[in-house]
Amino acid sequence: MTAVADKPVVHTEPVPPETRHHRRRERTVTVLAYAAMVCVLLIVALPLYWIVVTSLKERPDIYTIPVTWWPSVFHPQNYSEAVESVAFGMFLRNSVIITTVLASVKFVLGVLSAYGLVFLRFPGKNLVFLVIIAALMVPNQITVISNYALVSEWGWRNPFQGIIVPLAGVAFGTFLMRNHFLSIPAEIIEAARMDGAGPFRLLWRVVLPVSGPTMVAFALITVVNEWNEYLWPFLMADDASVAPLPIGLTLLQNNDGVTNWGPVMAGTVLTMLPILAIFLLLQRHMIKGLTSGAVKG
């Protein structure tokens, strides 16, 4: 009893109401953040999962009600059927040609135009940038009719140039690269100019070496957009000789009169794989590039 009586009593400080409110708010924000992350994961991952699973189902399993979330019998023959039902190799070749040419042209024009807007002096520079910003505000669907009439008048329907030239605008790339170039420390540019660097040497030896992540992000976004382009190639391609993979998937969907979704989903998976592989390899550079111009200095 004496030992218990002699034990010192520890007095705990009461937690101020402000601290309790702050902790409660932090827990609420954390719960909401996790809930939002789960929602985004479901929105993004669920369709992808359904595409992959459907590509491995037999035809009766696809039309089963209620739906089955796992194939009762795996049917990988859908992939061979997707490749053999249409000229998949030709569509793949066309996609590679269109994407490579368009991405290269957009990349070069985007870098050069952004460099001119930041490091060169010429009258009307701000007006040019405002026109570029205005172009970003105009959806491509609005210009489809006028572009279609113009390209048809030139006789470019079906050749590759009819698909490539109207899509070669670089408003987004110019905007992205300009913002990054503005974030390059002015001391580096001034030091290079004091060493006698002209415009070409300044671009090649100074600006481009410190712009690697942003250029990777620009190139990757451009490649993904051009690889997935559907509306304009669909309007321009009269036959399969210049049609890219998205158009090939449409032909695959209509091949039997009644859609067999197994080969269609298999073709979709095959179409996604090249871009998915490139994105997984370069995603770190892309994120770094997109955020490199957020803080200047």
C-alpha cells in the first residue's frame, strides 16, 4: 500500500481544442484522399481489366447474363483470330508510319517554335503566343469540316500526307516547351552568350541538354495522341492501305456482321501494348518533365 501511495502521479496536459480539430481535419482529408484514389483506380483499371478478360473468353461466355468476371475456359485463340481476320500487319505498319512522322514533325516544330518565342527577339512575339494559346482553346472537331474540304480539294484523300499534314499543329508542344524554357536560370543563358554562343549553339549545347525530361514528356504525349488518333484518319482513309490500327479495330468489329467481342478486345489489347510499354519505360521522365517548369529558378 505504501509503494502504491508513494507512486508519483503523472498529470497529462489537456489537448487544446485547436489541435484536436486539426487532427480531425487531417484524418478526414486522408480518408477522402484514399477514397478518391480508390475511385480513380476503379474508373481506370476496371475497363482495362474487362478488356483483357474479355479477350480471353469464348464467345458464349461473353454474352452470359449475369456477366462473368473470370473466363470459365481460357480462349487465347481470339488473338490469332484478331490478327488473321483483318490485315493487322498492314494496319500496324500504317500506325507506325503515321505516328513516327507526326511525332517527329511535331517535336521538331514544337521545340524550335518555343525556342524562338523565348530566346529570340522579333516584333509581334506576344501576339504569336496569344494565337498559339487561342489554338489550344479550339477543339479539333470544330476544324474537321473545313480541313476535310481543303484536303479533298487538294486531292490528298487516302495518301499519307492527307492524314499527316492537317494533324501537324504543335500548339500544346509549343506551350509546354516554352514554359520549360522560361524556367531555365537566366545565369546559364547569359554565361553561354558571354562565351560567344549563337542561337544554334545556345539551343544545341545549353538549352536542349537541360531539357531532357520535358522533351521526353512532350514526345511521349505526342506519340500517345497520334497512335490513338481515330476521327481524322477515319475520314481520310478510303481503304485499308493507309488506315492505322484504330480503323482496323473498326473493321474487325464489323467483320462478321454480328460483333464477336473476343477478337475485338484481343485486337484492342495488341494495339495498347506498344504504347503501354513505352509509357512504363518513360513514365518517370514524363512526370519529371511535366513538373519541371512548375517552379522557376
